[in-house]
Amino acid sequence: MSWSKLRQVLRERRGVSLIEILIGVIVLAIALLGLAAAGGVAARQVYRGRVEMQRWVAVQQQLETLVAAGYDSVAAGSAVVQGYPMSWTVSGTDPKQITLVMQRLNFAGQMVADTVVTYFANPNPE
């Protein structure tokens, strides 16, 4: 078979070779692995967000409990709310400053303290 005839046959040939299919499969596999890894990262971030939200719901619940006790009844103390240990101090006269500290483990396993400061004004000033 002559070279010109071989070139003509190769030009007329339709389809893909085994090497092209293998390269396509490898590229597709790499893309799917990257997508799977991104899905794992997204799931972890959603979980962390849910845990953070639960912590701050517990803090908000405790602050609302303190405010519901009434201006004259607010005093320093501590409690465990939804499994999170908290302590708070009250200072000042009008408005009273409430400093609430929640102890928790961060995602690296280290103990950290989150602090929230709010003010409670006398609803019935004299």
C-alpha cells in the first residue's frame, strides 16, 4: 500500500481510537473526583454552620431568660443551656451590662470562650 493511499484511508476513517477513549475516561474520572471532594467540603461546612447556629440559639435563649426575669431580678450566675456551659456577670445600674460567656470546644478540639455583651435598660425609669 502506498503512502498516498494510506493517508487517504486514514482521512476517510471515522471514529475514535482506544487511546482517545482512555484519555477521555481519565479526564472524566479526574473531574468526578474533584467534584466528589468539593461535595465533602460542602457537607462539612453545612455541618459546622448547623453547630454554630445551635450554639448561638442557646446563647440567645439564655439572654432572653435573663431579660424575662425582669430588670430588678437580673443577677450574675451560670447555667448549662442545650449542653453548653455559660456564665454571666451583671454590672452597672441603668443600663445594666450583661456579659455572657459560653465555653465550648472549637472544631480543632481546643477550649474557647465566646463572649456576648448586651445592655438592659430599666423599662420603668423613675
